[in-house]
Amino acid sequence: MNRLLRAAHIERLIPSIEAMGPGPLFETFGTRFLARLLDIPLVQRGVSVRGNPVGRTLDATSLNDHTVAEFSVEKSYFAGDKPKDDLTHVIERHPSATEIYLVSSQVAPTGAIDTFVEEHGSEVRNLHVLDARRIAEEIVDELMVSDEAIDDLSEFIPILATVRDEHALDLRAPRPGPRHIQRPHVDAAIAGALGGAPCIAISGMGGVGKSEAAAAYVARHRSEYVQTIWLDGAPLDRVEDLSAVTIRRAGDALNVAGLLKSRRCLLVIDDAKASLDPVELSQLCGQGSHIILTRRVSPSAYSLPLLTQDEAQSLLDAQGVDPCPWPVFEKIWATAGGHPLSLALINAAIANGTSWDDIALDCEEIGTFPDGDIRLYERILGRLRSNLERELSVFAWAGQPICDTEFLRYAIKPVGVRNLQSNALTALDRVSVIRLHEIVFAALRGDGWCGEHRAAELDDALELYIASLARGDTHNLQTVAATHRRKLEARIAAGDRRPAYLYALIFAWDAADADVSSLADPTDLARGLRDATGPTKDMQLMLVIETVEALFRYEREIEGSTEAKRKYRERLSVFDILEDTPDLNPRQRAEIAHHRGKLHRSVDEGGEATSLFEKVLASEVPLSEAKLQLVRLYSKEPNRNVERAQHLADELVTSILAGSEGISSSVTLGLIEALHWAREDWATKIFEANYELFMAHVSRGLLAGIPQAYETLASIVRNWGWTDPSRLEAISDLIDTASAYDIREDRGRGSYAEMQQKLAKAKSGDEADKHQKLALQGFEALKRPSAYQRRNHAETLLELGRFTEGDAILRGVTDPESRPFVAFSLSKANLGLGNIAEALAFADEAVAAAEGRNARFRSSFLEQRFEVRHLMGDDKALDDLVDAINLAGPAQRERLDARRRDLT
């Protein structure tokens, strides 16, 4: 796992562990935690069945008494003799114990644990002391991959479920299932095939274990690749589709072709279509990249062998069921052969109470049908129906074999998800979705697995689940919306226009691709709030606000900033209607005022925006988002108020450190960006004091593919690129964890490209070339580049000596605010092309425009004019160089001083 992300997870868990109490509760948690960690049963003896402490006994022991534990919530545990007293108590009560655990809910001073263990350990027993930090570390490092463990411990640490979801974002491919049988000869055959060609296919009938074999190969060889990716083959018709940024995987948009070329990747395309040619795909692979296709039939493929009789017997006897009698095995073998899915389903039926005699009877009857494979699944599912109908109905309702993991956990509870997985019904996929085996899904279609009443229940569940995400971080909302977009659009088309459905769809769309025709007029929606009640009213209010903002984002992309701002301002009347709506609670009124403030800020009415945000902070619900907006406004003219900006930023940092409710990742990332945009000493001090915390949030956002995280990191890189380029090396690895093709939207892709551009300037030789090429790759991935992004694209081309291309892009940028920078870059382009007179004219234009908000760029503009004049032999050239040195920051001044020394 990424180092910064790991640190962030640990820091988020520690406060919850420290706060746990009273003592009996921590003992219960500690017993479950150690049992999971050590994978042994532990008996809790220190608490009675009524939850009261039991004296004169140890808190927890293993069945053989070799492992024992004492737990404590004492605040001064490490300041006195409590650890020593607990150890003495353990030895007196259980002298035969060989593994002793002393577990505290508090954080130990640095070095205290190691010192204590050295002083009190012995050759006959192992002493383990765990404080809150070490508990958190063990959970993150060892238990996070186990849903069952996290479900168990989340009862005591609710934030664990959230941390588990974020941890899962670091896993790009699934892991083999619990019934997986090690088949070394299969792994060796796949490795051998990849040694001969970058792309291979694994073929075989449905349910033969192609996906399982590919996942096992990924798990065994993951360390050999920078990134592993698992894609469903359904949306991929052509090799060219891998270059399309709209390939969707549970909310992620990936240009897979770019990843394969730019880094060492292992790509699995599960159930790939016949139109994907391995020879063509091989040409996409850069050095060290490989592609594995799984498909039913493929020429020149590795044909996955069925299980041997011994392997089949092992699978039938899995999960601790009674062994399959040989006469029954012979009938199963005659019917199903070594087909893994069939055998796993039979094992699941036995584990659920079906007898081996009943299975033998099923095999006898099924053998008389020509479509025996489907009949077998229908027969076995029929035997499982009483236990699994509720779980399987979700997929029948969704009309697809995949379901968003967290929605499924919401709809059927974690135990329902475990039931699906433990009964061999799910295929491998990424962690953000649960997938049924295709042949199992096919067997669901014809037997009424989801009636009208159940479908209505699930429609309601989806609505409530979306509503539960509406005020949290948007990543989970984007994921469920993308995964179930077809279902949401079908419900809307059928006339079921619930606000939650429309609200979710807004988050499934890119700004320029929004289906705005399906959105209601926000004015009509706002008027309709008067008649709405309860949760529906709240959701409709949020839909009104989000519709206004979605239309602005769409119009800005399609019609340009000026026209979008005009229309945005016209929609102020929507907020007038909202403010006059009766029976709103304080939070709703605060949100209306906040979003009205955002509108004013977006149309350059900072004074009105400031007043509204301050009104929100003075209300009963002082939204953190309003504090962030004020930090941005007070950091710059004309609303500059440094003291207030610093005070609000400090308040936000305190809330982030405390993990306070209402502090979303969006607010945290926004604060980091605002501090760097401020370019003030006070802002720098706040950032540096909380560097590890902030960078952990950035890292988590990058792994989640959140465009804002790239923008935030770009603001850091941009600032350091001007003020201290030497620091860029410290975060280059973090930048390189991603690719432009990982990112969903142009704003994130553009930020990624800009970061690579700045890194290129800070490096030399091959390293600089590498980052320039990655920057160019990022700019070329943009679908609708802004004026700023086109300028940066041109700058990268100029750095590569491609002056004609850069000049052409720059001459197409007409944005007035960009003109000084366009002139600066056009001067460089024309200097490179030998058009000296034009180069000087553009340099003069840039220097003349270096006033007001652009005054801080004057030194760079003067440096460029110096270069032109120096080449012309102009006596005034040195004057420009001296003026540039006097205005420059430390890094630029050092470079220009060296240039002046060379000249004189």
C-alpha cells in the first residue's frame, strides 16, 4: 500500500481506539481483534455475560492456555507500573503461557514498548505489548483485506468500514476466491505463454475457472508489475476502445492503452470478445507489460484443463462438509466431470443442508436433458433458493450480473454478501463491484427471482442508499451511479423521476456529457418543494442545487465561460424561491445560502459571496465548506483579510485532525489547494506544519481517481515549481503512481500534465525527457482543453523544440485573461523559429501586461525579453536581466545571477 495512504489510515484509527471504553467494551474489542489477528479462538474471561468485570482472572485466553491477554483503558498506562503489574498477574495465573499480550487503548511514548519488552521478556515466553498505534497498524497491515474481520471490528470502530473502502481502492485486481485450488501447472503454463508473447488468451467453457486462473496468476506475480488492472470485456468491441477515456469501471475512466505503454502493467480482460485480437493487443504493450484475455473459444489460446478427479474430490469436500461417498462421486463425475463451478455449487448445496443422496438423484435426472449444464444450475439454485432468494433477487432486479459492493451490502447486509460468496455464486471482479457468474445469472432470468413487491423494495433501497451518500464524499456516489447507471436511466425513462435517481445520475456524467434534457427546470423543481415533505423534500432540495451547478458546468464546457456565467447569474431567482420555501431546517437554509454564495463567487461578485458565507458561519450550522470558501476569498484582493483567512484555515485543520463530521475529502483537498494559491507565509506555515496529514489525503484521493486530488497536487507542484523546484523530487513518486489515463475528467488530466511539465523543468537528461513525454501524453488526452491547458500544452511542445506546433496552439488561444502568458510563450516560440522581430514584440507585450495580479510574473517576462535582446545584440538586454534578478524569487535569482556572471 502507498506509504502516505497507510499512514493516513493509521492516524484515522488511533483516536477511535484511544476513546474506546469503558474497560469491558475494550476487552471485548481486544479479544475479537487478537482472535482475528492470530487466527485462533480466544475465550473472553474478564467480562461476565452481563458485561460486568470479573475479578481474579485473565481477560482472554486461548483454548490451550498458551496464549493469554490483558487489556487496559487506563489513561496513564505507560506512565506507571500498570504494564509490569499486568505481566506479573499473567505469570501468576498462567505460568505455562508462552505468548503474552498486554494491550492498551493508549499511545505509548516513543521507545517505551521496546524498552519494556527488553527488560521483561524471557526465553520461555514471548511478550507482546500493543498500544493504540500498533493496534491500528496491525488492522491496516493484516486485517484490512478481510471483510469479515472489518465487519466484526466496525461494531467498535465505525470508521473502519470507511477506511476499508479506501484501502480497497489500492487493489486493482481481485484475489482468488475461498474455494481456490492451487494448480501450479496452470500458473507455469500461463507464465510460459507470456514469455513467448505479450498477450495471450485463456480459453474454456463457462465456469471452468478461467477468471480464477487469471486472478491466481495476478496474485502470484503482482510484485512484478507497477499496476494490475482487471476489466470486464463486455464494453470492449475493438482494440481501439482501450484508448478511449470513457471506458468505465465502477466509476473509473481509464485509457488502458496509455497505461500499457507508459508503465509495466498486467491487464486482464475478463470474458473478452472475439474481436479483440491478441496480436493487435500485443502491439499496445510497452516494455514489461502483459495482457491476459479470458474467453470461451479462442484459436492459439491456452485451453484451461478441467479438474482432475483428485482436485474435483477436494472441491466437493471443501468447507468442512461430510466427504462425498464414492458411488455419489461417480455419478457427479459422469454428470459434471471436472467442471469447477458445477462442483463448487454442489459443495455449497451440501453445506446448506442438501444430502449427497439428493445430489445423486439430481445427477441421474439431469443426465437425460440435452441442456444439462443450465439444468444443473437451475436445480442447484432451486435447492439454495430458500436461503439465497433475497440475495440473488438484487441481480435479477438490476438486470445485470454486477452490483455496486456497498449498495449490495446496504440492501442485503454484509452477511448476505458473504452468503453469495461462500456459496460459489460470485465471479472475480474488482472490489467495488460484486459479480455473479454469467451462467448463474443466466439461470436467474426465467424463474421469477424478483417479483413486483421485491423490485419495489429494491427501488426504495437504492433511493435511500443514494440519499445516505448525498452529504458525504462523492466518490461512493459516483461509483454506485456509474455501476447502476442503466438501471437509473431505465427508471427515469419509465417515469420514476425520484430526486435521488436524478441526483445520482448527475454524478455519473462528465460535465460536457451530461444529459441535460433529462433534468427538470430548476425553477420548477424549486417551486415544487412547497408540496414536498420529509426525506423527499430534502433530496429534492439537493437536486435543485445540484441541477443549477450541473447546468453551469455543462454550459461552461459547451458555450464558454462568459455565456455560462451569464446564465448562471440568471438562475439566482432559483435561490430566491428556495429561501422562501417554508418548513426548512437550519442545515437546509445554511446550504441554500452557501450555494448562493458559490454562485456569486463564480460570477466574480466576491463581496456578496463573502457576506453570504459569513452568514452561514453565523448560523446554527456553520458549514465547513463555507469556511473554505472564505479562506479562498480572504486570501486575495479585493476581499483580502489575512487574519480572518488564517483563523478559518486553523479551524479547518483542527477539524481535519479530529476527524470531525462534516469535513469531507473535498474540503480537505480544497484547503490544501487554497493554501498554495494564497502564496503567503501564514499559508505556507500551516501547510508545512501539517505536511504528512495533507499529503496522505492527497495520496488517498489519487488512488481513488478523484480529479480534485490531481488539481490539489498540481497546486503544490505549481507553487514549488516557482519557489523551490528542489522539493519536487520528494513527491515525484507520488505523481508517478498515476497516469493521465487514470483520471476521469479534463481538469484532473490537465493538472497531471502540468505536474509532469514542472517536473521536467526541475530535472535534466533522460529524466527530463521522460516527464516531458508524460506531460505531452496528458495534454493530448484532454477532450476539451481550457485556455490555460492549451497554453501549458504549447509550453511543453516548446520545451521539446516543436516550435511550429506550439505557435499554432498559442495563436488559437483568445482568452483575454490569458493574453500576457500567451504573449510570453509566443515570444519563446518565435525566438525558436528565428522570427526575432515578432519574438521581441510579444516579449514587450508580456512585460507591459505584468501589472496588478500579474506583477509577480514580471521577472519571468523580463528574462524572456533579455534572451531576445541579447540575441539581437541590443545594449538594453542587460538592463532587463538586472531588473529580472531584482524581482525574482530565490531559485530564479540564483539561476539569473549565474547567467549574469557568465556574461560579465
